[in-house]
Amino acid sequence: MNANKEFWESMWTEGRTNWDIGYAAPPIDEYMKTVTDKNIRILIPGAGNAYEAEHLHKEGFQNVYVLDIAAKPLDNLKKRVPDFPGEHLLNEDFFSHNEHYDLIIEQTFFIAIDPKRRGEYAKKIHELLKPGGKLVGLLIFDTEPYPDGPPFIETKEEYIRHFDGLFEIKKYEVAHNSIKPRAGREMFIEVIRLKS
């Protein structure tokens, strides 16, 4: 399993970060423009260089938390945005994290974890969200599974089953404003945590 800390630290140290587009993903940026409460608690797990967090911070969101198992991308964010609160940079394993959030942003983390843990991922998201909280973001899919990741890419039909029963599916549709290399290959997801 390639989800250990040493593996991801080496990926960053060696510059093997071809998922990094260098700015906030347009579908997530567009969604966040609809969020008016800048005091909500937001988590971005497996955030990498966390351009979404940088953008939200600059837009005045007060409680954006960035979590990554590797320290290097968190250091990168701190260098780019020196006034980003240090206590909001969480160098932790997502599956061990225990806080509560109003919104969790998914951006390339889901496809980086072992597919055997995707059910566990959905349950952990449910646990971390406050009742009525949302998971919003992007899932890269293909018509044929790619099991030899990371990234571990599946079909769009396969992904959705992990969220059934835990969330109300508000949106699960092909993103209309993906970056060109991912056009037609990203599902925009917006799901709401069920109370039970």
C-alpha cells in the first residue's frame, strides 16, 4: 500500500507531483463563490500544495484547515502565504483526524488512497462533518478502471456507491469547467451528511 508517510514525502521531495495544476481547480473555485459565511470550518484533506486553501484565505475565510500526511506541501503553503495560520496546517493521517467541520473539500485525495479504503473514507468524512455539513469537490474518473495507482481511477458509477446511505446526493455530475486535460473526466460532487 502506497499511502504511507514516507512514500508521499518522497513523491514531494523528488518532484513527482504531476497532479499539481498550480492554482485552485475552477469547479471548486466556482462553488466557493456561492458560500457567503466566511466563518464556517473547512477541511481540505490530502491537500497537497492547497491552492484552494490559499485562495479561500485570501478571500477572507477564517477557518480553513489543510491536512496532509506529507510535511513538504504544508511547508510550501506556509512559504507562499506567510500569514496562513500555522495551527491550521495539519501534518496528520486523515484516518486518525478527529475534529468537526461544516465543509470538506475533495481535490485529488480520494483517488490517491487505496480503493480498499474508500468505504472507510466515506465513513470518516461522515464522522468529520457536522450534521448537515457538506463534502464538495472533484473525482477523476475514466471509462475503464486504473487500479495500478496512485492515482487509483475508477468509473463514475463505481464511486457513487461509497456515499449511498451516509449522504444525501445533491450533485453528482460531470464538471462543466474542468481544466483542459481533465475535461469530461471529472465528476463534481456535492453531498450532505445525513443526521444519523
